[in-house]
Amino acid sequence: MGEKRIRILHMTPADINNGVYRYIFNHMRYLDRQRYQFAFLTRGAAKLKRTKEYQRYGTSIHMLHHTQRDSQKELKKEIVDILREGYDVIHLHTSSWRGFLIEQTAMEMGVGKVIVHSHSSGIDVADSETRKKQMEEHERYRKQFSMKYATDVCACSVLAAEWLFGSRIPRNRIQILPNAIDVRRYHFQAGKRQEIRAFLNLENRIVIGNVGRYTYQKNQEFLIRVFAKAHAQNPSLFLICLGEGMLLDNLRRLYRQYDIKDSVLCMEWQEHPEDYLQAMDLFCLPSRFEGFPISVIEAQAAGVKCLVSDQVTDEVKITDLVTFLPLEEMCWVETLAELRMDGERQRRDEEIARAGYDVRTAVGKLEKLYER
């Protein structure tokens, strides 16, 4: 008989096509499926089932119907029923604290590994009052969290670790797991660049790009505002955004208001974002906060210069392609207006790999976490 497979349950957010799912699926491809068996616990089961990655791997999905706020009793019953199926590891991917009943229940039931993994450094809610309440809740729970609720804690960056764990957890207990990518997918290809630019009729345009969910956190409305002002000075500029989210329609209305609809393309999520990165001359990330944005690693691997908000951790600067700017409109307008077409693009994927951000290398850290 073969060795017993390790059963891993990923607790994930309801939103799809975010950094959490990209992290999981990037690594899942290179983890030994004969050694590890995966399942998902989420409130976004329907969306997850529609993804290409889910259809490729066919993992089981458990749908959560309750929250700690509406019924602790019913939520705990759901968790107990699911964990009784015999999971060796529960890997909880989170952005902020809303409670830790799931962690507590898993520890009480003797799950071998209860891993809490921080992926962000802020509250992604546009309404200021709601955001304030959730921030207060997050800070209250952060003060209560201790290692009695987890066997292991990890984060995508030092900033994300500080956000979720504060000073309660010693730094030597927190493992930093890099948001690694398949660097070979992103290496610069001049032919692909020409193909995508021709397909979009952008041969003579200076292309600025953004990849990310259309949310408060990602701050694309700021990008459209500064782009509109820069475009008035440099009409060769063209903006491409890829993503999904509740603010997409708002962004489309905004660029129509600025009368730049012929120079902006806000697209829904694309299966191969790496192809669109090839077409870009500059990647912009004006986020209000981040844990560790995979998109900036992908852009660097593709050899694209990056303009990034100074609210993003400097840990993301793997190459000299990254420049940080404060979220002050004129700084961005001046930089974008002076932009010229990137005529000397070079391959940077090997540099990203050497820094430890190739998933083929990084997957070993995850295996050690599951095994030890």
C-alpha cells in the first residue's frame, strides 16, 4: 500500500481571482498530488467552481452558510461536521480578523496543523463607516489572538505579519511565505508583445497597465484620474486594466466622464494576464494598501517598469524596475505624461527566480510547513 495522503483544507475568501487564490493555485500545480489531497472551505463555492483552475484540479468544496456574527452555534456545527471528515491540515487564508471560531474549533478537535496565513494589510471596504467598524473589530481580535488558536502562523510579507499578528506573536514564530509565480509564464517575448498590441490596435500607443480586482483597496479610480490629466498632455497614452469586482461599472462611468473612453480599456478578468503584460510599457499599482502584490512580481518577471504606491511594502522591489510614489495626483500625472514607449525591454524572469519567487523553488517551503 502507498503512503497515506495528507489531507489539506484551504479556508478561502468568497472573492475569486485575488491574491489568495493565485497563491494557492500557483503552488497546487507543483505540489505532489499523490502526496497531498486538497479541499476548499469557502462562502464563494459557486464562483470557485466556475474557475479554470478548479475545473482542472477538481477538488472538493465545502460551502459555509453561517458566520460568527450571525450564529456561533450554527457555524461551529458546520465546522465540526466538515473537520470530522479527517483533515490533517487546515490552512486559513485571511486578510483581517472577524473572529477565530474556526481556528479554535480546529484546535479543540485536534487537527494536526492549524495554519493562519496573512495575505493583506488593510480593510478592503469602500464605505468609511463600515471600514471603521471592521477596523475596530480587527484590532480587538488581534489583541486577543495567541498561539492557542493555531499551530503555525505565516504571512506573505513582514507588513502583512504586523497587520494580522501585531506584537502578540514573536517574530521568530511567523514564517514568511513568498507570493511566488511560475516565472516561465512571464518572461519577455517580443513576438507576443507585437501580437497583443496589434490585436488591440495599440502599435503606436504608450501602454499603461493595471491588473487587480476593481475594489477600494486597488484604487483604480485614482489611476483613471491621473491618467486623464496625463493623457491631456500626452495623447499617445493608453490605459489597460484587467480584473473583476463591484467597482468596474463605476470605473467605466468615470473614464467616460473624462472623455477618454477611446484611450482606456477596463476589461474583465482574462485567463492569460501574462500576455497583456507583454504589451505594457508601464505597470501601475496605486493601491491604498497591500500584503504583498503578486501582480508586481509578475510585471517585473515580464520586464515591465512598475510605478507603485508608497503604501505598498518595499519588499516587493525585487528589481530596479520598481519606483514608489506617494498617492499625490501631480506626482503620478507628471511621471505618466513624460512616459515614452519601452524600446529596450529585457528579460528579468531569471532575476525574479534567483530572488526566490519562482514557485518551483518556493513550493518546498510550503511542503515543509505541511509536513513538519
